[in-house]
Amino acid sequence: MTIRVNESNLEFHLFNNEVSYIFRVLEKNNQLEHLYYGKKITHRDSFYHLIEREIRPSSNMFEGDHTSSLEHIRQEYPSYGTTDFRYPAHMITNNIGSHITNFQYQGCNISKGKTTLQSLPATYVESEDEAETLEVTLFDDVLKTKMILSYTIYSERNVITRNTRFVNEGEESLFLENAMSSSVDLPDDQFEMVHLFGAWAREGHVETQKLAKGVQSIYSARGASSHVHNPFLALKRFDASEHTGEVYGFSLVYSGNFLGQVEVDTYGVSRVMMGINPFQFKWKLNPNEVFQTPECVMVYSDHGLNGMSQTYHELYRTRLVRGYWRDKVRPILINNWEATYFDFNEEKVLDIARTAKDLGIELFVLDDGWFGKRDDDSSSLGDWFEYDEKLPNGMEGLSEKIDALGMKFGLWFEPEMVSKDTKLYAEHPDWIISTPYRRASHGRNQFVLDFSRQEVVDHIFGLMDKVIGKSKISYIKWDMNRYITEAYSAALETDQQGEVFHRYILGVYDLYEKLITKYPEILFESCAGGGARFDPGMLYYAPQTWTSDDTDAVERLKIQYGTSMVYPLSTIGSHVSAVPNHQVGRMTPIDTRANVAYFGTFGYELDVTTLTDEEKAKVSEQVAFFKKKRNLIRNGIFYRMQNPFESNETSWMVVSDDQTEAIVGYYKVLAHPNEKYNRVKLQGLDPNKLYAIEGKDTTHYGNELMNIGVILAGNYTDRASEYWSREHPNDYDSKLFVLKEVK
């Protein structure tokens, strides 16, 4: 049992071996008070001693009771306007324009397992013994509206998930203007906030800042989770590191506009909220209708940031990703984009595929430019039929030829977009998102289709289905290269225009669901100009994501390091690309490019037909190495060690679950003269096991490697030389250490 209810005083305790979460029903107003969230404590019949009350200058709910101010009571799902002046978790406006709510406890239900969310992605269980779910129902007598707060705690994971749904049981429509997925009032502000910040080609950069009084937030108002902020934040204690200390993680399983916010009040209470961004959101809730919020996944760790990350990795890899590809190794692919851009024909594509096949690569992906009359980024999106001049035998003919080589075939789509020169736009100009009497902005010469409309989703499915159904396609790269502007739907009423952003992302999920239902064995890779939609919501449909359009190995150290805060290696799209690198012009060794890309899904983004014989031999070796190690990389436990945001050096490693094998990646950006001796202390090994480092003569106990480290000098780098020699490591040097237990 992981959920206990103290019936006499209506206290709720969710707990397992790692974590406890406690709240109660207030005696006088039947609202919910939060008491504790953190490391597991022993259950008892009463947690009354955790209640904090004293008289403070404030407005109070009840006459004569000077300790009844909600401003000074830590709450579960707060509202605004009835003595709490902090930001609320929900706001509803009724027919007289009032936004005051009073949701009071009505009852609760505990069930085994975990329920799915209607039309939304969420984590799941495979056995009802994996988790328990508590649903707490509250009711507002004036609004005639029910609010159900849902909590699921996993029995063997330090994970609690939360979501909220609203049910209008009255006879009049209401407007839901704010509906957070979760809210937690932590008792102090002694934290640093960690989040992932960036832009196109530099996603996932780790930002850390001390909490300040007032509001600090991350958000998107772009229609996608965005390059700028990931829907994740963590609060870490000042002394917490990668491997020690207390951390609270909050991750939203959603791909649209979101808000993650921490508000520190004047008494040091930290209110953490996460959910759909209330900016530009207003949902008309008609009688008998239900509104469901996305899921927030909360992780508590007392083993630092890495402990939090490992929990997210295992959960998302095995209980968010689903379907045919969840537990399978992913094929090593080659994508033609950086090899050809739009300039290709069937024979050029086949030349690349033949050479790639000879090198051991398993999947060829045809990127942008195969459809309509697409020779640049100014045309043809929406005309999802083959460009005859490039592909005279159509997709069916090309895919059969790739298949005959013994390779799998993949294809690029950008289903959510349309160009104005297309048949689709000519027939349905009202299908784009645009506001009447206003200019429609373009991005990358394209416009956004209105996926809030079912007929648009169904039409695009029909076009894609026609191409997929006649071809041998085993992989689809789904791209999205611009954000939503002038958000307005011609199909919605005036008082529903605040629903456009959320309805749009529900349409995206719907199209994904239609495709994976009909084609369950196709591997989908999500892409949004790189990592603009690398979020948990997408992983429910596409088990891997193109992490960034920036393929430079040095830049990828930061991008992949940051992305691993939440996302497992099996989801991180990572390729070896050509040099000079297409994004930054940097020249990096092909060994280093592979040594970075191994820690992800792995593939190539270059023209293999132009490689030298020596480079082809390297590629062949890299492919063979990854095939041997990809099960370990996909399923192993990942550790971050040296931080690229703080150092010239980066290191990380992945360890098998039984601690018999490990791979360590070590990277040095710039070479320095006459350096000090250096060591990398490893993590996650069995201290009593004896390990050999592949290619070396010596063996080491796990406790040596973790407490002393790998010495990065002499025979360990294979670069020992006199100080005047030119054979020292150059810039952008890297090294892999492969460890195996010696029996």
C-alpha cells in the first residue's frame, strides 16, 4: 500500500521507500492544506503537529479567527481572491464575471494502477501493482463545478504524477482561464532553480539561479514547448551536486504553451506550479463538459541532480515511450540533409545508400525536398506527393530499391505546415492559422495549418497515408519549423479563440495517434527545427527526438549534457556530421564526432560517397562499435561527471544495470601546454568488482576508479611524448574508456 488516509482527520499520505507526500482537509472551509513533500517519513495516525499557524497581519476567512488567512497556509491547489494574494493554480469566470471560487472537499477514491488521460499523453503502468492513484474530488456549490485532483505514486520509483480535471455540472457555461497541472507550496526558499534554456542550434543549456523573492518562471507562448525553455525545472538545495543532496524535479508531459513558475513569498514559502500557460488561454466549459489538464511528473531525489535524472530516464524510457520500438534497439541511420540539402535525384540518393550499406549503416532517411516541386524552402509544403523530376519512380520505386539493398527506408514530413503555392492552400486558404483583417506572418516561407480543426487533421492524415501505404517506409522524421503567430481559428466561435493553442496541440497528438495506430512498426522521430519540441509529450508518440539542428560535436557536449537532465539517451537524436561543420564551421576529428554521438541514438548526417578510404574505414569501425554497445547505451544507467558549462572538459558514462560493463566518454575542447596531471572519477561501478579498461594492461577495482579515478596521462591517453613533440592531443580531443568486469 502506497496511499494511506487518516479518516478521522482527513489526512492523505502518499509514500513509498523513498518519498512522502502529505496533505489534509482544512476543518473550517474544507479546502486542502499541504503539509510535507520530501524524503520518506513514517506513517502515523495524525500529522497535526506539522500544521503551522500564527497571527500575522492579513485578511482572514473567518471572523474572530486571525490565523485563517490562505495567504499564510500552504495549499494543494490554490485560488486567488479569498485571502490568498499569490498566483493561483486555477481561475474560473462565471456568467456574472466573477472569478471567485470555493472548491470544498467532497470525497476521495483510491485505486490500484494508473488511468490514462483523455486525448493527452501520460506515463503509464503495465501492472496495477506498480502504482496507486488517489483522486480527491472538490465541489463549488455556486459554480456547480467539480474539480478532481489526481495523484499517482509509483511503488518502486520516487515519482508522483499529478493532473487536474474540471467538470461543469451546472446549466451555464463557464470560462476556465487558468488550470495548472500541479502546485506545491514548499516551506522555505533555500533553493537554486535549474532549468534548460536556449535557442535554435543551442538548445538545452543548463541555467542555475538562486531563488529570489517574487516570481521566477519559464514558459512558452509560441505554440510549442520551444527552443527557449524546456517544460522542466528543478529546485536543488545549495549544497546539492550531481550526485549528492536534495532535488525536486517537475516535468510537464505536454508539447504546447506551458508555464513553470516558482513564487517566493515574503515569508520564504516557495510555490511551484506547472501546467498550460494561462497567457492566451481561455477555455469555454459548457454544461456537462470536462477539461483535462496535462500530467506533471514530480521526482524527489536525495542523490543530487543525477539521481533525479536517472529516475526520469528509467520512467520515460519504459513507462512513457510505448509501442513496438520501446524496447528495441534503434537502427543506425544516415540522413541525406547535410549531404545534399534540396539538390538530389534518385541516383544520387541511391549512391549514398549503397555506400552507407557497405559501411554497415542500416537505415537511409530521405529528408526535405522529395515532394511537390520543392527545390528550396519557399514552396510545396502540403503537396505530399512525389516530385517527379527528382523521383521518376515515385516513393514506391525508391523505397523498394533501398529495401533491395538490405536497408530500411525513412522519410521526412512536415505535416503541420503549408506553402501558398500549393494545391492544398488553393483549395483551403481558410485552413491556416491567421487573424481576420491582420497580416499573416510567415516563418521559413511557410504557414501553420489549423490543427484545431478535425477536418484539417483528417485531410493531412489522408495525404500521408497515401504515400506511406504504397511504400516500404519504416521510419518517419516529423519536422515543425515555425511557431504559431496570429493565433485565430476560423472554425471557432468568438468566445473560444482562447482555445486555439491547446486545441492545436491536441490535433497534433491526434494525427500521431492515427498514424501509429495504422502503422505501429514505423519508428517516428520528432523534430521541430531541432529541439523546439523535445518534451515528454512528444515521446509518447515518437520514441526519439532530433535534439538539435546543430551537429557540431563541441556544441553537442552542452546540448546533450543539458538534455540528459530529463531525457534518456535512447531518446536523444545524435549524428556524426561533415566538417567543416555546417552550423559553426568547426573542424573536429571524426573520432570525437562519433564519441559524442554514441551517447544517443547514433547516425550520420553527411555524404559518405565523398569520404576518403581512411574516413570510410573509421565510419565502418564506429558503426561496428555502436552495434556491439547500443544495448548498453540504450538501457544503461547514465552518469554526468564533468560539466561543459563549467569546464574545458566534459565527461559522462553509462553503466550496465548489473555493473559488469561501462563506457566512459571524456572530451577536452581546447589543448593546453604543459598541463597538470588529471583524473576522471567514475560513478556507478561496483566497488568490489575488478575492471579491465579495454586496450590496457592493468585492472582496477571499482572503488579505485570511483575514488581515485582514471589517470589521464601516459599510457591512458596513448599520447605520451616529449614536451617539444607535435604529437600531443589537439583541440577537440576525446577518448572512450570501455570497462568490463574481470571474473
